[in-house]
Amino acid sequence: MKHLFIWILLTIFAFSASAQNGVATIQTSGQCLECKANIEKAVTAVKGVRMATFDMETKQVKVFFNDKKTNVDAIRKAISEKGYDADQLKANPEGIEKLSPCCRPGGH
């Protein structure tokens, strides 16, 4: 019974480790709590993203994802389409227009 329990724990650990094998930190142009919510929502909507946290102080979003289902370029694209810069990828102008005035470049 003890061996079965250990085997189950190892199986669960191996599955969770393999399902969340990508981590990326992306520099963005977000600047406030509304930006934080917009960016995290856009990133977590990407299939394969497990979790995203935006740090307003550093303007970086840390993303945990399954690299068999998505990649960093797709995550950057989702941020850009929402109206924010994502590393070297500039914000999509149509996305910028949909942002609140305070979230647009120069809004704060």
C-alpha cells in the first residue's frame, strides 16, 4: 500500500511538471490596475497558458504555459492585440483604441 501511494504521488508530480514546462517574462507597456487586469485576462485566454501575473512596478508579465500548446510569440501577440507592447512587438493600434484613455500610451 505504501508503494502504491508513493507511485501515485510520483505520477501526479510527473504529470504536473510536464504540463507546465514553459515560463516566460515579457516586458509590457501596462501601467495600472486596469492594465493588469486586461493583460492577465488576454494572456490567460491563450490556450495552454496556466497562469499569468503582471507586476505594475516592473511592467512585466510572468507567464507559465504548456509549450506543447502555445509559445511565447503567441502570448506576445495576445498582449499586442489587447493594445500593449510585448517585448519588441509593438501594441496593435486597434487594440490601443479600445483601451480606456488612462491605459493608452501617455495616459498616466
